[in-house]
Amino acid sequence: MDDIQPRYEHGEWLRAGEEPRLLTGEAAALFRYWGGLARGQGAPTRAQIDPLTHFPRLMPTTMLLGVEREGERLRYRYRVIGSELTARAGRELTGLYLDECFPPERIGPDLDIYRRCIDGQLCYWGSRSSVIEGRDAWETYSRIILPIRDAAGGSVDFLWIYIWFDR
């Protein structure tokens, strides 16, 4: 396929404590959990969250991206990848950097969203259509991206991403 750019359909930016207008179901419950832990601090810390205990059913399509700083540049490493996401990717990504796995033209829109989540300690959720690597078909899915601050409560060092697919 010649056009492999993700096609973003819609999205919503949310701060902890806000009520989502369009987000429903498990993703809305996840947002409320995240926002409740943030308690006016922008985003919760790693010590406050426990995805395995509170959201085990979401783990197959959950990923944790580590945020690493190299001066002003941010780099993202796959720390946890759910089993369904690994199967859909057709390879193991855990431990790899995002920019090692995908060319810049594929991840540019994602990097912009990730940066805004980090800088503003904002939640983003949106739907998009994208070509999955190695396939000639578009898939439509939604995702919620939740920033997580470091143990000391300083900067964001993880992005918790939950994805749900149109079936």
C-alpha cells in the first residue's frame, strides 16, 4: 500500500477530574481510575497504578511505553506489550524503541500526541484507521493514552496505552 499514514478520525483531550463527553465503557472506567489517582496532581505516579490488579481483562491490548529523555528529545521504549498487540504486530516489541520499529513517517502523528500528553499531563483518546505492518488492510481502533509520573512525582516517564479494536 502506498499510503500508510494513520488516518485520525477524532479524539478528545482530557485532564484528570474532567468528565469525558464521548468515552464510554471500559476506557471510561480506566480514565476515571487514572483521574481519581491523580487527585489534582496532573497525573498519578507509577507507585499509584496497578493495571494487573484493577484491569486484568484489558492487559491483552495494553502497552506501557517508557519515556526516556535525551536532552530535549524524547524517546519511547516498549516496556510492556499485551499478548493480542504482540500477535497483531507479528513480532515481539518489548524492550525495543518505537523509532527502531517504525519509520519516522509512520510515527510522526503519534510522537506529537505523546509529547502533548507528557507536557500537559493530559489524557488523549481517539479513534484511527491504520495499516498494521505486514498487512494490506486497514484496521480501525481506538486508544486511550494516560501519562504516568515517575516515582518521585516529577516528570512523566510512562505512557499507559489501552487499545480496543472494532470487531
